[in-house]
Amino acid sequence: MRKVTRLGVMGGTFDPLHHGHLVTAEEALWQFHLDEVVFVPTGQPWMKADREVSPAEHRYLMTVIATASNPHFSVSRIEVDREGPTYAVDTLRELRQQRAGDVELFFITGADAMLEILQWKDPEEVLEQAHFIAATRPGYDIARFEKEAPTSHPRVSVMDIPALAISSSDIRRRVRDGEPIRYLVPEGVNTYIRKFHLYRGGG
Ligand code: NAP
């Protein structure tokens, strides 16, 4: 019998990657019986004109450092290396092509990002290419998500992740204000942020 690989695709800006993201990926691995989760840091996030995003190479390297010890996790440069705006539909197509043989894709991301899925490029194809797992923070207005997002679609699931009380924007603010981030991010990510003086300025 042919083996179908169940591949989690963890999409995010990861600016920086924190323990909430790692718990999300591990929980998806377990809940959806995935074989592997590949983290895909975004290239140029086209919907983020309102704030400066750290260079993709920094975000990619922090993701590699944070996931290195987990044999089920890997990191893809697919979006970092692709020129132009980042579209999930291109990533899903490319990952499917890269993996010869049968693969079932599970796109894991934050519920807020998922709310906008109908504005993404080729939303119908996106929803066909993968099962979608929307991760929510504690206190998240799930009623809004159920009203606005295509949760009635059989390929969208919601996963509540208490560890997502940690957020990248709060980590950036804490660094800027001189507050500690130890234990919010993996130690290697903390060291990387200090070494390259990330998040010191605005953003
Ligand atoms: P975002 O707006 O930066 O994040 C929205 C919320 O989701 C934030 O609270 C964020 O928390 C959380 N989040 C983001 N990624 C997560 C993850 N993997 N697991 C758990 N929580 C997560 O979203 P984004 O990073 O720009 O986009 C998320 C994904 O959607 C990316 O893969 C992106 O390429 C895709 N996307 C595609 C299109 C398109 O194809 N046109 C458009 C928009 C987004 P933190 O800040 O703490 O991470």
C-alpha cells in the first residue's frame, strides 16, 4: 500500500519565532497525526505595508536555531528565496512538487491570518491544496472567527493554544524597552537577537 505523508506546513513571519509557535507545531503534529512539520518563514509579506519586518535571512536563521533539536521539524527556504510577494498558493504548489509521491498538506497558521484567507491569492485553490489549521490565543474571539472565516469549509480546523499568549509583537516591544525575553523564546533565539541587535529601533 502507498504511504501518504502527512506534512504540516507552519507558515509565519516568525519575527521572532517563540515558544508559542513551537507548541503550536508540536500540538498540530500530535492532533493531526502528522509525519513532519516544515516551518516556512515568509519572504516579503505583501499585506504588512504598515510595519517594518526584519530581513528574511535573520528570521530564517532564528527559525533554524529554534527547531534544530526536534527530529520532526525542519525549515524551508522556499519563501525566503522566492522573489516578489509571498503567496501561500505558490508555496503549497512548490512543496507538493518537491515531495515526489503522495503528500497530504496541513497549513498551520494564526487564526488572525486565516481570517483573511479569502483575500489571499487564489483562495479556492489554496483551500483545495491543504487542510487549514488555525491556531488561537487564549481569550481569542472565536465567535468572530466562526462568523467571518470559512470554518464551515470541511478543510479548516481551529486549535486552541494557551502558549500563544506569547506573541512576536510583545517580544519585539520587550526588547525595545529593555525587558527580559528569556523563557519566552528559545535560548539560542535570545542570543541571536542580542548578537545582531534586532528590535532595538522602531517596529
Ligand atoms: P500575521 O499577520 O503576522 O499573524 C497573525 C497572527 O497569527 C498573529 O497573532 C501571529 O502571532 C499569529 N501567527 C502567525 N503565524 C503563526 C503560526 N504559524 N502559528 C501560530 N500563530 C501564528 O501573519 P503572517 O505571519 O503575516 O502570515 C501567516 C501565514 O499566512 C504566512 O505563512 C503567510 O505567508 C500566510 N499568508 C498568505 C497570504 C497569501 O497567500 N496571499 C496572505 C497573508 C498571509 P505572532 O506574531 O506571535 O506570530
